[in-house]
Amino acid sequence: MTTTTVRFPIDLGAYKPLALDPTKPTLTHEERKALNANIQLCRDAIVFFTATGAARGVGGHTGGPYDTVPEVMILDALFRGAADKFVPIFFDEAGHRVGTQYLMAALHGELPAEQLMRYREAHAKLPGHPELGLTPGVKFSSGRLGHMWPYVNGVAMANPGKVVFCLGSDGSQQEGNDAEAARLAIAQHLNVKLIIDDNDVTIAGHPSKYLPGFSVTKTLEGHGVKVLEGDGEDLDGLYSRIHEAVMTPGAIAIVNKRPMCVGIAGLEGSNHGHDVISVKLALQYLEARGHTAAVEYLKGIEKPKQSYTFIGSGNQWGSNRNVFGEAVVSILDRMSEADRKRNVMVIDSDLEGSCGLKLIHDAHPEVFIPSGIMERSNLSAAAGFGMEKGKQGIFATFAAFLEMCISEITMARLNYSNLLCHFSHSGIDDMADNTCHFGLNNFFADNGLDDGYETRLYFPADAGQMKACVEAVFSDPGLRFIFSTRSKTPNILDANGKDLYGEGYTFTPGKDEVVREGSAGYIVSFGDALYRALDAVERLKQDGIDVGLINKATLNVVDESTLSKVGAAPFVVVVECFNRKTGLGSRFGSWLLERGFTPKYAYLGTHAEGCGGLWEQFPHQGLDPVGIMNKVKSLIG
């Protein structure tokens, strides 16, 4: 962890704490002048401190908080002018716009401005989504995209007579939650005001192109919501619409049209503005704005590096989430175009670049459907395509969103669908987005009965095993879930220093694999925890403790022969990145006991709120080699 002693290089003391009377329909010249100055100041600050995340390699999001500054400045002034009329919280259902919450906390004196310069850094308490109770000045946890409006409805119910605002986006409005929230807000006459940034940009592209029938305004009007639409950069028009919404009882949506990253050269109108601004573009912007000290600070940031050298694995670090796409492309290449179009359908939920699906999109667009931020609907569509024997639906998204799709997974199972799901960003590694984006409860996918349609969960350890896994299970019937991490993983080596999952390797579903033999006991692991466990095993062997290692890449199937092997050992430790309450460790001990095996048993998994940063998440949970070795030593006394 680093500390910041340098002062925040943009003078936030220049912020003018304006108070506006919500009953006044227009701005005075002085109010307009103060708002414009505040808008520019805050946009400059957001570009700067989010760019520190880019410089450190932890990422972040610039465009969302940058774009919505005008409406936030007006809300802040209204809250100051008539505190008793509002619930004075900037509720936002686009959690990646967390920069707004941090900046406002600093402007209100609840967070030191210098802390903003540690944006997303490990242990800085500034994760990629707001978390209540973690960051001073943050007043709510946003969770995942599109989950806030239904919650805000309840806040409005708890505060009758007050106005509650919820900042939204055209992306969050694609989630089905918001349709349900709209109907409730209208039916119960809730005084909720939606302020929606409608910039026609999401991660993978432009909604007007991949959802050509979708209109935020028409959709909301269809639910009975009054919509006030206009230019988000027209300050007087924006204020007028907010004024009208405040003075009109009931649910109102203010839809603001603007290009993404308006005024930032090289980003305006581009979906690249959704994520963090590059250091290069940030420097250009800040130099043009005369922020010399901010420029120099950005130039001086060094990207922290993982200095630990893992033994037992090689130096070929592969991105399994992209290898998934490469493996599917390889299989599709061997089919005729007619067979591909007839038998395979791949559907995306605006995350194709993050889940490996873009490789499929580029190579075989005839089987690819770019879709919106509608995980439940898209999974069901893929399952419906795969209802017929010989047909295959393929779906992918982040593992954190698996919890949103449980009912749809059950429907797919009840209808005997052939569905291959890739859930990337599983576990906690490289997750600066932190707790709400941890992919921890992946075993929820296996929620059927023992006699139900087969469901298999797979979590390969490296690129070689991922490729072999996809090849092996692609044509299997039933539901197959393949998990990968956001982080890259190294190639796993055998005891002779050769690639364990190299040329000639074949993946066998349901079969556990012995990575290292051991007489003192066994560690059971998988995925990105495996190479860390292997490092611990090798170091323990150097200390004279002969520990073995099992790779349980098929998570939810008992391999009786391997279970007998480890069950006869003095101890067993399960090491995983999943939730300690719901992961492999929570059931592996039962499997042992059911068969009469009674080794000493322990299981390590994710059990604490995240710490931000990247690789730092593993030692934070005690899942790094040091934590694993300590657990083993405690078991053997």
C-alpha cells in the first residue's frame, strides 16, 4: 500500500457551494455562472483522478461520472437550498460512475481530496463501485448495473413527502429490473425522479445499432412515466426539466441526450470513453486546461507490479477468458457454414470483449447475436435455441451476474436445453470493481435435483486446460458452465518441469487430476487458486512437508477414486476463490464423511469484503501461498 503526501493538484477549494431554490423555474446569471464553473472544475478533477487508475493499471471509469456532472451539480445545489424537501443522496444505478460519489464526498469534506489520487488502489477504500460503510462519505452501495431504481422505490416509500433522485443510463434501463420498478413507481405514486444519461453508448457498442427498436423515452412512457427529454449539455434546459420534475408529484424521468465524454478529444462519442481514460488522452486534456501539477503527478505514477515469483508453474501467462473464444472458434472452423448457422447460436450481453466472444463475433458473425444488457433474457434465448437435439446455445457474461440468472438456468434444465455458458471474471483476482463484482457463488448454477438433467461446472487452471476443456465438452448434451478469471494465469508444470496441460493432453470431464503426489496430506484446488496452491506445495516440500495437490477442474462431480485417495491421507485442505459459504469446500467435507473418510479437514475461500486493487485480493483473503502454507502447518501441528 502506498500513501499520498502530495496535495491534490486541482484546487477543489474553488468549488462554489451554491444553494438553489427548487421553486424557481429559471437560473439567474450568477447561478448559471457558478454552476458552469463547478461543472468544469469537477470534470477536470474526474479526468485527473480516474486517470491515476489507468496509470496504476487498476482501470476505472471516466466517461459516466464525467458526463453526468451537470445534473449532479444541480442536485447538490438543490440539496443545499432545500434540504428538507429531498433525500440528499446521489443514488446511481450505474455503479461504475463511482467517481461521482468519491468526488462529492471530497467536496463535502467527508473524504480527503488527496485520497482521490489513490483511486481503485488496493486498501485505499476506493473500489470500482460504491460500498456503504467502506468509504467515508459514500451513502449507498450500488451493486450491479440496473439494480438501484427498485431499491430507491423503497427509499421513497420510507420518506413520504420527499423527492428521491436516481441517476440512471440507457444501459441500466436495458435491465428488466427497471421495467418492474417503473410499474411500481407509477402504481404507488412514488416521488422518484430518474435522471438518465442517454448517450447511446455501452461497453460493446451503440444500443441504436444492436437494439434498434429500443428507446428509453418510449419504454418509460409505455409504463406510464412522464418523460422530460432534452440536451444534457444545455444547462438552462437541464435545470428547467429538473425543476419541473421536482415540482410535479410522482415518478418523472429526465432523459438527457449527450455524446459520451463530451469535449474530450479522442473520446467524445466513443464507447472507449465508458472505461477509464488513457493516460495519454488525460495528459492532453489536462495540459490544454492548464493543470500543470496534475500533469506532472500523472507522469510520475509507476504501475505497481506483482513481485512474487511462483514456483511450479511457468512464465506463459494466458487469458483463459479469451482462450474460451479461441477454442470455440477452432471448433466452429471445422464445421460447414450451413451447419454452424443451423446448429449454433452465440449471444452476447454487451461484454463480448471481456468474455472472449468478440473472437467468435469476428470469425463467425453468422452465428453471433450482439445483444443488450439483458442477461436473463439472453441466457434463456440461448437455452431456447438449444432445446432441440443437436443444437447448441452459447451464452457468456461475468460470473457475478450468474446469481441474476438462477431461475432462467432452472428453466433451461427443465426444458432439457443444450446450453454452454462461459462465466468470466470468476472469483476475486484482478477485481478492482470489488465485492459486488466478485464471482463467488458459481455453485448456484448446479441447482437441480439429483435425478435432473445433467449440469456440469468446469474451472480450468490454465490456457492449455481451458482449450482442452472446451474441446471435450462442446458437444455434450445438457447444461455446461465453464468459468474463467479476469486475470491471466500461468502454465501449470508437472514435477519434471514440463507443461502438464500441453501437447497430447486430453480433458476428461468428471475426472480429478493429480498435480503432485504427497504423503503428508493433500490440497484440493482449481482455477486461478491452483497455481498459488502449487507454489505452496512446492515450498512445503522444500521444508520437508510432503504435500500433494489435486486439480478438481470438474467442480460438482465426485471422482470416487480421487476422493478415496485424498480421504485416506492425514489431512485435506480445499483452496478456492469462491465464497467459503457456498463453494467447493462447503461440500467436499461432506463427500468425505459420507464415504467414511475422516482426515483432518479445512477449507479456504473468499470470506471478507474486498480490498480493491488487483492481485492484492488473494493475500487479503488469506488465499495466497503464505496463507495456504500457514493453514497446512496448523493442521499438522
